[in-house]
Amino acid sequence: MIRRIISKVFGRKSRAAHGAQILPLAAHGIRRDQLDDCALKVCETLAASGFRGYVVGGAVRDLLLGKPPKDFDVATDATPEEVRKLFRRSRIIGRRFQIVHVMCGRETIEVTTFRANGQKEAEEEDERPTDEHGRLLSDNVFGNMADDAARRDFTINALYYDPAREEVHDYFGGVADCKKRVLRMIGDPETRFREDPVRMLRAARFAAKLDFHIDPDTRRPVATLAPLLSNIPRARIFDEALKLLMSGHALRGVHQLRAEGLHHGMLPLLDTILDDPTGERFITAALKTTDARIAQDKPASPAFLFGTLLWPQVLQRWRALQAAGEKPQPALFLAMDEVLDAQRNQLAIPRRYDGMMKEIWALQPRFEQRGGQRPYRLLEHPRFRAAYDFLLLRAESGEVEAELGDWWTRFQDAGDDERAAMLRPDTGPKPRRKRKRRKPGESGGEAQPA
Ligand code: ATP
Ligand code: MG
């Protein structure tokens, strides 16, 4: 009762008193013309109808840091229905908490109505809609701009840019933290991590992507709370893993995860891989190539990347099955299926990636066959390029001879005569002869060439 009164008197007051610092252009340096046209138009249209519209989140943070933003999010006091009416090409998405997608050309701006954290109308801690670990079960309450800032995760993600005035509204010192390159949780870190354990993964991702230092108070609870990730739906963890791996800073991200003890909850495969020197070299090479491709704006395929993360396990099973007497090709197919099945309980890589991962893996033994028509046929395979890139990673990590990778690099570019001269004696398994259709009554038992 007393707590309730105290919370009523002081809790509300302190929240209400918590205003934003409004920073002029000189203090942050973000000019209106640095926004993309669509985000600018959304904010202007909202303002022209008497609403408030701010660019918020990652875009403001990235502009402050001089990085090109990945996408633009807008926060507003207009309801989703009001937003939808203002933009012809827009649609409301989401059921539990609605947001509006506004389309301009090929771009989409996500417009979100200010919302509160769920604790808005709960006066006492135990009235908040959380599970027994403190996980927030609902955050679908509209709020004002201060509430909206308080429910965001890190100070640097709670900055609101007003394009009309070229001002940044900073509720928690995010601009100063950006300058100091510190990632700091808003509010009490333990409570906020319990509310949503995925914020721990986000901390690792942002620290790696921005090359920020995690504030010690923010970092402290992570080691203890990491196991809470096991309560998060697998699909959400997978989305976060994908963001980390495709951030352009995957190598640093993976090491950050491991340093924080978070990899068990996100990429449980990492422990065994990184403990083995060849595995570590292989994954390091794979992550570096992905980061380099993203830095050059080249497409990076998630299936390729997950194929590399799972390869050390596939390889281990493949070798074990061969040691147990299985022939190489069937052993590889068995190993692939076993590993794919096992990872579904851990990381839940969606099945849509299975096809490409399997093709890349299945082509690996074919690189060993450098005689007859085989290399020519392999060159024609639609997945040759991905499988060859994969082979180069294996060569780089020392799993196969570097010479094998070099051979294929040369063979691709060589002319006809040079190619013919490069061919090795044809030692691979004979191609399987087409099975003759048997007449009814004939006995089975196909002889397999040794
Ligand atoms: P990125 O550049 O990776 O997109 P971002 O900061 O824009 O980074 P998003 O996942 O797009 O990240 O989220 C947009 C904003 O929504 C964040 O900046 C943050 O303010 C808020 N947000 C997202 N996820 C959470 C979360 N789990 N808890 C609290 N706030 C969140
Ligand atoms: Mg974003």
C-alpha cells in the first residue's frame, strides 16, 4: 500500500519530470538533407496534419556516427489508423501492436505510434505483465513520446530527430554516449534484460557493429541472465543471429557473443567449432569473407553462411561414418541430414536454406575428381560458384590442400589446351550406369562397381 502511494506520487512525477534535452544542429550536425526523401516526406505530411513525426532509432544513431543508415523508422503521436489515412500507399501490419508501412517508390518506412512499456498503468512491480523471469508479456499500450523513449533499449537508440527544426530530442544522454562510444541500457539493466532477453544479443550486435564499448553496469548482469534466452522463440533468435551475421561485422560479433557467454543461446555450435583450430580457422575465414562482401555491397547469402557454420559438424560426422565403413557419398548425405536435424533443436535455421546448403556440401567431394569430363561437368553446375567459394575456405583453413583450391582457380580461367593439360588421371568412382528397366520376374541385386 505504502509502496503504491510512493510510486503514485514519485513514480509518475519522476517520469513526467523526465524531459528530453533538445539539441540544435550545432550540437549534433545532422542536416535535414541527410534523410532520405521518403522519411522526410512522411514526417512533413504528419506535421502538416497536426501530428508529430520524428525519425527515430538506428537511423539517427548512424547519422550521428557518420554511417549511412540501413533504414528509416518514424515515430509519431498519430494512431496507426490516422497514419494510414494520410498515405495512399500504406498498410497496417501486425495484430498485437500495429505499425504502418508507408511505401514511396521501392522504399518502405516503418511508422510506429508512440508506445509505453506496459508498466505505464501498473503502479507496482508485481502488477506488470511479466512472466516469472521478468519477461514483458505485453508492450502494446500507446504512450507519449517520453514513454516511447523509455521503452527503447539503449540510450543511443532513443534519439528523435525533428526534420522541420533540425533538432534531436535526447532523453537519456544518447548523443553523449555516441560520442563516448558507449552502449548503455536505459533504466535498470537487469530489469530491462529480463523484460526482453533478446536485448542481450542486441547489445553484443551493436557493440560489434558500431565498435562500441558496453558500459560495465549494462554488461554485468549478462553473464547471469544469458540462460534466459532459452525462453525465447527459436524463430526470433534466428532472426537476431541473421542480423548479427549479416551486419558486416560478423567476425567481431561472434567473438563478442562468445566473450559475453551468449553463444550458447544463439549459436550453440560455436563452442565446439572454435575449440578446434581447423574449425576456428574455417569459421574465421568464412566470417571475414562475408564481412568483406557486405563492405563491398556484394550480396552475401545466409544459406552459404549457415552452410559454413554447420560444416565442421557435417565434416566430423562424414569422417566418422566413413571410418565406420560407409562409402564417401552416402556417408556425406547421411551426415548432412543428421546435422540438419540436430540443429533444428538448437538454432532453427529455416528449411528454405536446406536446399542450397546441401548442394554446396554435396559438391565438395566432386572437387577432388580432376580427371576425364568431371571437372567440366562441375563447372557447369548452377551452384559451382558458391561451392568453389566454399572450397576456398576449406583450403584456407587447411582442411584440404591449398593446391586443390589453386587448381580450381586456374582451371576456371584456363583456355581449352591448358585445361586439357591440367587434367589428372581419372581415378574417381565410375559414373553410375543408367539402370535398365527390368522385365517383371527378373531378379534384383544391382552390382555396384567397386
Ligand atoms: P539496425 O541498424 O540494426 O536496424 P536499429 O536500432 O534500427 O538498428 P531495430 O531492430 O531496427 O534496430 O529497431 C528499431 C528501434 O526500436 C531501436 O533503435 C530501438 O529503439 C527499438 N527496439 C528494437 N528492439 C527493441 C527491443 N528488443 N527492446 C527495446 N527497444 C527495441
Ligand atoms: Mg532499424
